Amino acid sequence: MAFDTENREALSESLARVRARTRELAAPLSAEDMQSQAMPDASPAKWHLAHTTWFFDEFILRPAGVAPEAPEDARYLFNSYYEAVGDRHARPQRGLITRPTVAEILSWRDRVDEALARFFVEAGAKALAPLASLIELGLNHEEQHQELLLMDVLALFALHPGAPAYRNDLPAVAGGVNRPAGWIAHAGGLIEIGAPTAGFAFDCERPRQKVWLEPFSLANRLVTNGEWQAFMDDGGYQQPSHWLSDGWDWAQREGWRAPAYWERLDDQWTCRSLAGREPINPDAPVCHISLFEADAYARWAGARLPTEAEWEAVASSRPNTGNFLEAGYLRPTPALGDQLFGDVWEWTASAYAPYRGFAPAAGAVGEYNGKFMSGRNVLRGGACVTPAPHMRASYRNFYEPHQRWMFSGLRLAKDCA
């Protein structure tokens, strides 16, 4: 495709919008908030601000010879996992990086944003065209970090005895209609999954391919908090027969008795959210559960988790609408209809593995996804902290089976005769 004035302007506008949103998401945080790291899996908000700046500095501006002055040791401190770029600071110790300060990182972001804006104006179409896909990757990469920033803030605030809110002005979540779950039947057969050739997608979503499915049904809504409490009340966390062996070991070792961030206060279950401590809404989707918990619940319920191909087969014909970041709730809300997107990432039974014909990109960006295709499961559908433009039916998120700090829930599936 020719790189003309129209797509140059569209890409420039997207860049300005995405970069501004990251600053907006960090704005409610103090410098002390932005410095702290809740656990080795999380990162400080300050690091997210720096790393997303490093990405454009490292892969766009530096090769073009127009990178502004960066903080000392920025290439080492804010490289995440790109071995081809060089050594990097250990992830579990990111919260110990007190220099550069938040103010210095924000100043660097401003310089990088100004350099990017100049580059779009001054560079010719011939120079910009080969970088368009890399810039688009950078935008989607930053949207991923917007979600991670909110996940990591919640993990941090959940450790505070005072249960602080990330924001005190988030809209209240109303109760829903406690309707029984129904089923969306699918005849199975030969289907196609994966991203089409045109348009942006991460490398792990391609190539598009054919998959055979047996007839199945997918629940028309997510499992709710109220249903999860029934699982808990029935001894779901105490019955090893529901659990995979690894999951049972994790649950016993970590003392799991409820989803992450749930607390029992005055004979009532509450949860920590980005709005602070709130009573459990029985009609909202259950959130912050591991694959092991999701799988145990599905067994208890006489169902199973869907495969990612089953999920995509149904979702590809549904509108990409739901409770995303832009809705402003920043926590799950009761579903209004048969939606397949938003609220929580949905665990699937599928291992995060390459599609047939997968090949990583050349250079350092080839490390983006392929190197993580082991020991993780796929999640689908997006969450209440996922930017809406970031989501599509083919999107493959992935986490380790024991992890719970992301906005993760489940939707049931079952076989059909």
C-alpha cells in the first residue's frame, strides 16, 4: 500500500492519541504510587511510562538518527526482554530504580513525542513507509501497557490496609438481571481462525488457518460472582476432585479460598477494585481467577472451558462491543446481552502455541510473542481495562496458569451430540 498523506496523518493522530492516554492513566497517581512494585510479575507505573517511551526511541527514532537525549542508562533500565537489544535490569527489581525520577521520565516522554511529531512532518514518504507497520506495533504495544499499568496499580493498592481507590470518581456498577445462563449452539465443522492478511494483528494471530470442530455450545454469558460463591459454599476450594494436580498444589500452597482481591468483612464478601473496596456484586462476572480455578469451576459445574478455536468461531460473528476501558467503569459489569467481548479476559483450554506456519519477524521485534509460546494458556475477549480499538476476535492474550492479577474470568462450554 502506498504511504500517502492520508495514512501518514491517520498514523500520526493515532500516535498522539495513544501516547496521551498513557499519561492520562498515570495522572491520578502520585510519584510514590508510580515508584512502587507490587510483586515480581508487576511493574511500577513509572517503568511503564519509561518502557513505552523506550520502544519508540529504540526502534523508530534511534535507527533514524533523530533520537533526543535520554536519561542515563535508559537502554539498560527500560528494555523489557529484547535480548537482541542488549542486557537489561532484572524485572523483579524494577521498583528499586529510583533514578531517573518520574519528572525526568515524563520530560523524556515529551522529548520523544516531539521528535516523533517532527519525524512525521520532515521525513519523506519513502522513509516513513517501511516504518509504518513498526509504528503501528508500537501503538498496540503501548495499549497493552495501558492495561498492564492498571493491573499493576490494582495489585499495588490491594496490598494497602486502607484499600485506597485509584480514582474516586469511577461510575457505580449497577446490579444486573440475574438470568440463568443460556447456550449458543455451534454445529462445528471446518472453520477458519486467525487474523486476515489485511489490517493490524500481532504475529501470534497469523497465519489464518482451518480448524475442525465437533458440535459444541458456548455459554451466552460469563460466570458471575454469585455463581462463584455457590462453588465456594459447596467446598469448591476444598475438594481436590475438581482440580488439576498442579492447580491443587498451587491452591494449597497459596491458601486460595476465593478469587484474588476478595476479602471477608463482617460476614460479607468484598473485593478490592480500582474504585477501592466494594461489596461483591453477585451479577457481575467473576474476576481475578487463575486457569486452575476456572478449570475447577467448570468441572464442578459439569461443563468445561472452551478451546480458543471454539470461542473465536462464535465471537467472529458477534459485534466487538462490551465493557472496555473507554466505558470508564474499570471493573466488570453485569452483561446486558449475549456479548462475547469485554468485562474480563476469558480463559480457554488451549495452550499458547504457534499456529501452523508461524514465523517471527526479523530483528529484535521478532522476540515480541514467539519466545513465550510455552507453559501458558490463551485468554480471549478483552476486559474492562482493555482499550476497545485494541480488541478483535482473533486476539490471543496469554498468561501462566497460576496467575490471577489480570482481569480474568471464564465462560463455560459443553459438547453437543
